[in-house]
Amino acid sequence: MQSNITPLFRRLGIGVLAVVGAVVIVLVYITGSIYYYSTIDEKRQADAAIILGAAAWYKRPSPVFEERIRHGLWLYENGYVKKLVMTGGRSLKAPYSEAYVARRFALKKRIPVDDILIEEDSHNTYENLANAKKLMEKHGLRSAIIVSDPFHMKRAMSIAEDLGIEAYSSPTPTTRYESTAQSLRFLLQEIGHMIGYLISPMNSD
């Protein structure tokens, strides 16, 4: 009996190690790809910049959201894009949508109102981009530069590719995740979100 049990445990042990090894490989790949994409800036001539939503505090963008908006405005002011697509709906109890707050910020910087498009119905990155695509199609826009935080770019670009958007990556050159601890926390969160997207694209954050 002992001789039969030993090979069984050995096979189980090998199986567990194989699963653990596969998980580690996947995590290393995802982490590496997120970091790699954070360093890529593909900015070029495009029809629009899609500024992905983030938290808004009443009529003010959060520091993280402001960085995204400022970079989108820089792309517009330097001739890379003709239109700005602001994305993001209204969170629970918030009086204004993220897109509204972003447009208000842009108008204060003297961006012409006709060059600002908004969608106010999205609540995650997938919806940001899906709704932005519909808005682009409505206005005859074919290509876009996607603007977000560096560690967010891999997932954003993956979603854009899956949605069939001709998109180019341009992460914010500065970030409000300034400390090592903040950056690590955001990276870990993004690894989780990326795994969630791979499992269930439309339900990911």
C-alpha cells in the first residue's frame, strides 16, 4: 500500500508545482508588460486624444485626473490632435460627471468648446473606451491618442485593440503616485485589474 501512495503524492506534488509555476510565469509576464507599456510614448498626429476618467471632487479633478487632463491639453495645444474626448460618468453622490469636470477644466484653459467631446455614462476603463469609440464614430474621428497614468496604459491599450480603435499610447509624463509605496500599490492594483480584464473584459474596473 505504501508503495502505491508514495507515487500518488509525488504526482500531486508535481502537479501543484506545475500550477504554481504557471501562475508565477503569468504574473511575471503581466507585471513586465505593464511596466514596459508605462515607458512607451507613441504620440503622433491623430484625430483625437481620449482622456480616461478618474476621480473628480465636486467641480475639481483629483490630482491624478488633473495630470491626465493637462497632458491631453498639451497634445492638443502642440498640434498632435484636433479634438479632446473626455470620458467618465458620475460616481455615487457626485453632482457632476468626470467628463463634465474635465471639460470645465479645459474650457478654463481656453480650449474651444467645439473641440471638446464628452461621454458621461462610463464607470470603468472598458466603458470609457467603448463610449469614446461611439463618440468618435459619430464625429468622423478615426484615430486616437490614449491618455492615462503610465501603469494604466497596458490595459487601456489592450482594451482599445479589442474594441478596434486605432490607438496610440501616451502616458502622462508626470504622475501623482510620487512615492515608491504609492507606485507599488498602484502597480499591484493594476496587475489585479489586468487579470480581471483577461477573465471578464466588460466587468473589469
